[in-house]
Amino acid sequence: MSIANVRTGAERKTPQALFRVSPATRDGAVNRMTMDLGAPEPHGRTAALGVLLDDCLGFTMYERRGDRAGLVSADLSVDFVRPTGWTGPYLTAEGRLETRGEDGAMSSVRVFDAAGELVATGTAWGNFVDGVQQSRDERPLAPADGSGPTTMTPLETIGGTLEQTDRGARLTVPPNRSLANALGVMHGGVQACAYDLAGNAAAAGSAGAMDTSSLRINFFRTVPLDRPVAFEAEVLRAGRRVAVSRVTCTDADGRECGVATVTCRRPAPSTLGERDQAPS
């Protein structure tokens, strides 16, 4: 499981700064967040959306928690409607609460590019918890201070190492406090980024360049950041147009922290261009 990220006043780089994600603003029933793409030309990389999606979904539930202390996310589902070719310079995520019970809630999100085109849709379930300290920081988001230039890939941003294996691919993320949420464990959006990268790399290794079309994550336990974390991807099916990977996240002690199913589709020939066979 992952704790919905809530920024604190600590002076450190955050996942939001690394991926240039703004704080949430409330507009009636909608929670709105933006992600700076840094350039107006069309481009895209689905793994880069993890923090934006997780934060918007998590904040939407967190702000409706009532007198409960905090929120633990249980699962995250995303469909990438337009996995590439976004129009910058920013993306906008709009989150809504779908249902709320005594012990948990469900939220949904829609992400649009600057031209108003739909990029992704998603949902998340979260459980309300007590006995934790989570607080909001309403200050404007500080500049990334060079930590996340727009030329960096999502893999470079999280500092991961990606390699092909006999069964698929493995992504290893070294200890990095900048990837932590308010409780000091790996941010759920960073996990989403890693799941996407590993699952797509496994699919691409078996079937050539692919676009991630959907991501389904179940969070089992928090992911510590004091030692390396591994995301092991195996290909379940590699067809002519669609490939499906299963990715398991394990900590340094070998405990399973979560599992994801990543579905990838072959892009149209006109969009292939000079793209890498194994996206980073």
C-alpha cells in the first residue's frame, strides 16, 4: 500500500518538484492540479504522469476524509487514452470524489493537455486511517532547482537502472529521499512510474516498441527507501498488437510491496519514428 502524499515544510526535493507537479486547488467538487511539461511542442511519456495522477486522486479523497487522520491508497487504475503527442506547456488533472464511506473512498481523475485533448483517465480506492500525521502545505510549489530538467526521462528522474531479463525486465531504484512522501516511504506516484517503465520495457523487449495503454496497481505495503527496491516484470502475453506484463515490487528483504498489470499496444507506424525499442 502507499500513503497518499502530503507535502511538508521540510527543505528537500520532493516527487512533485522532480516531476514539476503543482499543489492542488479546490474548485467546487473538483480538485485540480497541473504538471509542467516545459515545452509547447507535442510529446509524451506515460510513466511521467504517475505523481500527477496519484496526487490528484489521493488529495481528492484526503480532503473529504472528515475527522479521520489520514488516507492509505489501496489500488490505482489508469487508462492512457493518448499515450504520446501531448500539447504543452502543461497538463491539467481534474479529480472528483465518486463515493465515500465510513472507512474509505473512491476518486476519479481526467487528465487533459493544453489543447484540451484527453490524455488519461483513472480511479483509485483509499482507506481512511487514524494514528498518522499528515498535513497539507499550501505554499506555492518551489522550483525544481535543476533537479528535474525537462530533458530528463522518467527513468533518469527517479534514478533507476533498467535491464532486460530472461523473463522480461528489472528496474532497480536506489535509496533516494527525494522519492519519499510525507511519511518517508516511496511516493505512490513514483511507484506508478516504476511499474510503467518496467512493464513497458518487458513488453518492448518481446514485441518491439510499445505504448503503455493501461496500468492496474494493487498496493500491499509501504515501500521503504533506505535500501534498493526492485520492480520485476514478466511478460504474460506478447501478441502482434498487444503485450501484457505483470510487475512485482519487492523491498531489499524480499517482501512483496505491490503488484501491477501493465498493458501495452503497438503504436501506429506513423508514430514510430526514431523511438527506442525499450523506452526509458
